[in-house]
Amino acid sequence: MTTTATHHRIPLLRLRVPLPRARMAGALLLALLIAFGWLVPLWHDVSPHHQDLMHTLTPPGAEHLLGTDPLGRSMLGRLTEAVRLSLGLALLSVASAAVPGVVFGVIAGWRPGLVDRSLGLVADVVLALPGLLLVLLLAAIAPGTFWSLYVGIALVLWVEYFRVVRTATRTLISAPQVQCARMLGFGPGYIFRRHLWPELAPEVTTLAAFGASTAVLAVSSLGFVSIGLRPPTAELGLMMTELFPFYQEAPWLLAQPVIMLFLMVLSFQLLAGREPQ
Amino acid sequence: MPPLAMSLLQRVCQAGLVAWVVGTLTFVLTRTLPGDMAYRIAAGRYGHEQVTAAAAEAVRAELALEGSAVQAYLQWFGDLARGDLGRSLVSGQPVAGELQHLLGHSAQLAGVAIVMALLIGVPFGLASGLSRHRLLDRLGLALAVAMRSLPPFVIGLGLIMLFSITLGWLPAAGSGHLTHLWLPAMALALGLAAVSSRVTHHAMARVAASPFYAFARQKGLSARQALYRHGLRNVSVPVVAYLGVQLIYLMEGVVVIESLFAWPGIGHALVHAVVARDVPMIQGTALVLGLGFVLLNALVDLACRGLDPLRQTS
Amino acid sequence: MHRPPPLSLLCRLLLVPLLLAALPASADDDRLDVVAPWEINSLDPVQSGLILGRMQVAETLIDSDDTGALVPGLATRWQSPDATHWHLTLRQGVHFHDGTPMTPKSVAASLERTLDRPGVLAQADILEVTPTDQGVDLVLAQPFAALPALLSHYSTQILAPAAYDNDGQVTRIIATGPYQVTQLALPQRLDSTRFEAYWGKAPAIATTRYLAAPRSETRTLMAQSGDADLVFTLDPVSLARLRMTPGLALFAEPIPRTVALKLNATHPGLDTPALRHAISLGIDRDGIAQGILRRSDAAAHQLLPPSMARWHLSDRAPEARNLDRARQLLASEGWTPGPDGILSRNGTRLALTLTTFADRPELPVIATALQAQLRELGMDVQVNVGNASEIPASHQDGSLNMALLGRNYGLVPDPLPTLMQDFGPTGGDWGAMNWSSPALQDIFTELTRHTDPARRDALAQQAATLLADERPVIPVVSYMQTLAASSRLEGVSLDPFERSYRLADMRWGD
């Protein structure tokens, strides 16, 4: 894995590294989305489930800032709920995939031999299992629940961290400074904090950003095939499915979840700061 | 042992493990799924509003659902060893036959999607990787990020609106004619092309900046000759290697796209099998997908070995 | 010489199929393409007879006309002296698609096989099926006047002996309809062609294709783009858009399918007719009809539609939404609003779960509308969207509170068998739960014995009055069958009982 520093040495390749500006833009966008999801309801508290069949498909206006959906529910209320849900799920599943992924990755990289090989085998098998199958089965055990999607996605995502961290740890552990630290009798905790984590962190954050966008897209795709969350939950994929028939009658409605999903994935992609290697 | 044989052996072991895990996992999970299985299967067979207690009891008796779980589990592996995947609980047809038909359709879709993705992504990546224009690179990046940020079904709907409704060039959905393949394949390909183009771009830029490439130009080869003789082969290694990673994206896209385009593929069937609790069908589908995944990864490995000029000479 | 660059070679190889594919699909222009949501999940008529019947591949012994009156199918006459012994006379000169003639023996064998499987025919309790010279004799365990109606159900379609293997599994579809199967790709596609030796009028259109497209978006887009010639079951919103699409003709016909609320009559909030009446008064049927189904005439105040005149109470005025009256009824049963606005009685809150399923896309939407409407009455309703089979399963284990379902009372032209199933002595999986009425059972028993139309009319009206007063199941809205047809097609019509797509009556215009 090449590091950012080596890219800068070759002038032609400077373009390869998106400027930190892009990362800043990503972070700003994410902050705005978080603010939209969690802060807007504070001053404009409308239920995402309250129906008013007499006022359906109203265009954006003073009473309903983003209009109302076919059941007369406030689009603003629904969008904020959907953003909270998608972001919450993405962050949660990424965090819970990263922790075991990093821990097992470090252990496997540190301890070549039986431990490494058996962990590697597990990872290989999980990787070869269609991740979708796992998510589908879990979604079937507890249909329409948040946790089944979350567990399914986290179970699929952890392998990536494991593989990257294991490879990185292998090289890091044989580096002179780590060898010295070990000879000087520093414990594994210290070595991890001082020598491994600073090197691993950029990789892990990049993976996390990509993982978050994968999670957001996966949830909306599952919503689209009616396996994910169920109505009346406001979820971006479900909202798109519900609003699609109205694309001609009320195009502004369908555009809202599409744009929101796009911005969310975009913010994660920008935040990753690097492109797939 | 030579490294090639070693890596093949590894893949064979992996395939065996996958078979075991798929069998066990689907078995355990489907046994723990909520809802009475007999009712679910009856719903799958007779249509949702025709399920009655009588139909469910008939299903229960016919399939001996109350039988020992351990016995059923061992039975499945025994049958698998003989190449028998059982019969679908819903259609009563042999699973192997159904899978053959479904897998054919999915493979067709995925194959065309990959080829399309390469055809779109690679030339774009080569051009932007070779050119020193900042703008082209930025444009490529923006397009790639945009394509990756849209879920496949949104792309699919957009394509239908454009090519079937507005222009009337291609059929919106269905199967049976070659033209039916283009829109679903393109919906998948655009997402894949986004990544391929970036990987190609990086690889090309790296090759273009390398001493051997500069030497090739210096010895008098034209830009085109240098690209064909020295560039492409080096660029192709990371591009092909990345295809392996993208297979996951492809499989997930397939489920959604098949559902949108009424394409009779394996992803669509898997969703139905899970809903109807058609255990042999779930197991068969998962097994085929898992093994297919191992096989494709092995092929990607082999291709990379064959393509990599460095590895060949050493 | 330099070697051919791999990329351009690849390009050239790929161009060939690309160019081939770009050719228009003109060869198939005369084929009639039908698109509908239902997948074909088996070869067996018990499972997929619905589609085989609609595509006019397989036929039943008895058929029905637009009014629901029974008309000859593969049987030309049916009679019974006592509603227990039945004699069916078979049509002469009928051939199966494999060329073999249809004989009393083959019909008897096909029926016997159907009896082994779950299906509507089980209701009639048939003891014996005997082939005779000209037809088939059936002996029942007890009188069942509606037997001919059951014999028009798709699960009783007649297949040739060669269609089955030794275990009675269907291996090929060899039936008697005007179209015969040429290719079947489960679960999506069925191709068929005109059967030249058909006993009736030969169809004008030679080849047809059925394509299952479960997503309504897909179907709408296929209609809009002109990919399909007949597209069935369109969502209400897209209908408005399709109306404006040139080259399409739209058809709509009310069908005897009703969206209804199934209630657990032992739940403390649902256990008296007054409480169930209050729920019925709390439903804004017109709002649901306008807002969700986009039809002003969709509100259903009785389970059976006016088209089934025998079972519809024409002199009963529809009851509009009346929250005040509903609250009074609830209060008279001891349910009064608590501090949180939710009704309670002796400290128990009125909380209910409404189970429905997503296979019919409008059901979850109507369920959420009902949730909001009943909330105004003070009922705390949770919507649980699951699989359709959860409704009969939770009916059996007693855990169901309320369910929203679509019930087809025109499954067979006579609604009696369906009603007997739904409102039997122990309720029914898709009907009453923990509710039964001995008076209703007596009416049903009499109906199964009597063949006199006037007497049957009177009995049916009594049954309908009882169901309307007791409300074990509350009607909400009625369905409409919708079809978008290519305007090139002539002779298109809708079957109110959804038995056939009537492809054999269609022809291509100029």
C-alpha cells in the first residue's frame, strides 16, 4: 500500500491524491447532514408518520417546507428520520465491523502461524459467502428490524478491515522501531498505541468511509426489494420506491431522497480522501 | 510445491469449506427463522391468499417437516456428495435444474456488465491517466464518485426512462431477446465502470511515469505503440485484480437489478426462496454463489499471474 | 510486426453481439406479450393454474360468464337429483395438446389427482369419481349445491394422463386450451402458440408470451414503452400517467375482491358488535379511496360488491365516517380516553397490532392510513408488515389482533364456498376469528342443499344481513382490475372474475 508521502515525490502523480480540500468538503457535508437529521427536528418538530389524506402531494411551501408525500406526511419530517436512520446504521455497523476487524487483524499479523492461519481461513470463508445471503437471512429472521440489517452488514464488512490490518501489521511488526520496543520490554498495548495504530489509522478511516457508503447503499437497496425496513418507516430506499410512481406528477418528491442519498454517499466518498487502490 | 499448484490447492480447500459453511449456516438459520415453515411454503406454492391451515398441514405432512433436524442436515450433505441438490419445496422441481437456468441468466447479465464496464471504464481511465489535464482527471473523479453514489436501481430507472420511454430504443424489461440484456447490464456496468476507470487511471499514470515507459518512448516508439506494447499489459494487472473485489458489488447489484428488470436470475430467486422458506433452494443458491465466487477469484488470480510481465520472467 | 493489441481485439469481438443485439426485435411483433405480477412457481395447476387458465392453456370442466352464471366448459351438462350424486357429461371431440382425445377416464384421473392436493375441491368432500360412457359421476359425502362452482376453479383444470409422472407430479403441461405451451421458463415466462386441434373457435393471434413482472414500476414502464401489449394490475397513480400515453387503451372493471379488516373477536377491544361497529365508523373509507386508490367509488361498505346481487344488501345505506358516534359506542362499552389520549378500560390501554403483508403493495399503505385514523378514536395501533402466511398462522395460534387483507370472493363464481370457509363454525383463516354464528351455519347448510334460486336469494340476503350487523370482518375498500392494452389490439375485454385474459378473442388491428 503506497502512502501519501511517496505520491508527492513524483510531480506527475500529484493529481492522484485529492487535495485535503476534498476531505474537508466531505466532512463539512457530513456535518451538514448530521445537523439536518438531528437538529432540524429541534425547531421544526413534525411527525414523519402523521397522515393527512386531504393534503397530499403539496409542493414545498410555508407550511410544509419540503412538501407532503402521497399520504400527506411531511417530507421534511420523513427525510430527517431517514437521514438519522441511514447515518446511524452506517456509523454503527462501520464501528462494530472496524473493532473486531482491527483486533483480529492485529492479532493475526502479530502471531504468524496457527492463529494467523485459522483467522485467515475464517475471513476467506466469510468473504466467499455471498454477503447478501447473510443479510437476507438475518433480515428474514427478524423482518423489518433495524438490528438484523445492522448485524448483517457488520458481519460482511469486518473482513475488509481484517485483511488490510493483518497485512499492514505483518510489515510493521518486523520494522526496526517495533523490534526495539519489543526488546526493551514494552507491552503489546504500548506497541499498538505508539507504533501500530498511527500507521493503521489512515487505512482504517479510509475503509470506514467506504464501508459507510456501502452500508447506506445496501440498506436502501434492500428497502427497494422489500426485504429491508418496512413501511411506515422512513428509509431512503423505501421512500424512493414509494415515491417513484409520482415522478411525473410530483418530481420534487422523488428527487428529495435521491439527492439525500447521493449527498450522503458523496460525503463518505470525499471523506475517504483516497480512491480505491 | 510450485506456487501455482499451491494457490490452486488453497482454492480447492476454500471451496470445500464454503460448501460446508453454506450448508450449515443456511440450515441453522433457516431452522431458526420465525414463522411456521409449513405456512410459508404453502404461501409460496399456492399464492398468498390461498394459504389455509389445511394447505399448511398438507405441506407439513408431505415434507415431513417435523422430522429430525440432524437427519435432514446429514441427508443434505449425503445428497450433495452425490451431486443431488434436492427438490424445491415450492415448485417440486429439482433444484439443480432450476439453478442451471437461473445461473445462466445471471452469468449472462454479470458477464455483459463486466465487459461493458471495462469498455466504458478502461478507455476513459487510460485517456485521463495519460493526459496531463487536470480538468479531465477532475471530471473523471467527479463522474466516478457520482456513479458510485447512486444505488443501481436509481441508475436502472434512469436508463429505462431515457432509453425505453423517451428514445424508444431498447425494451424496458423482460427477457428472451438479446436486447433485453442491455439496460440491466448497463445499470450494473455504470457503477463498475466508475471504479474501473479510476483504477485504470492510477495504473496508467503510474506506468506513464515509470522509467521503462519513458525509455520506450525514447527508443522511438510512437505514443500509440508504446501504449500497446508496454502500457496496456502493465495497466491490466491492477484492473483485473480489482475485478475480483468488484464481484461483490456485482452480486448485490444483481439482486436489485434483476428485480427491477424482471430478469429471471439467481439473485431474484434467492430473495423469493428466503421469503418462501424454500430451504433446498436457499442452500443450492448460496452454494452456487459461494462456489462461483471462489472460482471467479481463482480465475482472477490466474489471469493476474498470466498478465504480470514481472512474475512471468522471474 | 506487432501483435494485435489485446484491447482492440476485444473490442472487435464484442462489437459483433452488440450489432446483432441492436437489430430491432421485429420478428416478434405479431406475438401477443402479456405482463402481469404473478410468477409461475410450478407446473401444477393447483399452484399455477391461475396463470394457465388466464393464458388459456388449461381449461376447467365448468366455466362462468361475466355475470357469474355457470356455463359449459369441458363438461356440457351437470345435474344432480340430491346435491350429493352428480353426473357430468363431457364435451365430445376435445383433444389434449399431445393429440390424444379427452376421455372420461382421463378426466376422472385428473380430478382424482387434484383431490389428493389441498385446494377448494376439498370442501365438497368427494368420495368417489367414476368415469362413465359419456362423462364422470361424482359421489359426495353430503349434499353440496355449489359443487359446479368449485369445478370452475383453476385448481381443477384437466390435464392429459401424459402430463404426470408415476408420483402424480406434473412434468409437462398438456391441457386442452386454445393455446399450448411451447416454452416455460419458471418462474418468469410462458410462451405458447395456437393449438390447431382446439375444440372451440380458433384464436386469431398465433403466438403469446406471459411475463411475470412482480414490481409495479416495471409493469408501468413496460406499458409506457410499448414493450408489452397487455399489462395487468397497474398501480392507481401510474394509471393517470398511462391514460395520457399515446398508443395505449386503458380498461378497468370492478372485481369481487375486497380489502377488509379481520378482527380477533375475543380481544377485549373487539369482542362486541358495538366495538366493531365503532371501528367501522372510525374508518375514513372515502379518504382512503381518494387518497390511496384514487377512485371515488372504491369505498366498500359491505364485504360483497353490488355485482354479486344475491349477497349484497342493496337497500342498506352506506355509513359515513362518524367519530362522535364511534366514541359514544366505545364509551358505552367502557372504553374512555386516558391521559395520553389512548382509550383505556380498568387501567388497560387499547393497544392493537394490525398485521398485513407487502405482496399487495397497497395494503401496507392502507394499513398506515388505518393506523392514523384509528388513532383519532384513541386506539394505539401498531402496523406489522410481514409475509401473507403470518395471517393464517397467527390465526391458528391465536396471537392475531387485527389483519388487513384482500379477499377474493369471486375465486369461484359462487361466493358461497369462500364464505363457508371464512365464516365456518371455527372461523376461517382469511375470515372471522373466534367468531361464529349458529344461525349463519344453518343458513349455509340450507344453501348447500337448495338449488331453488328464489330460496337461495332469500337465504343469501339473511347471511349478508347477519355479517353486516355483527361485523366479524370489516370491509374497507374494493378492488378494480386494471389493464393497459396496446391500441393495435382489437377485441380486448376484462373478465370480472379474472378467469381468463381472453387472448383467443383478440386480433391485431391495422
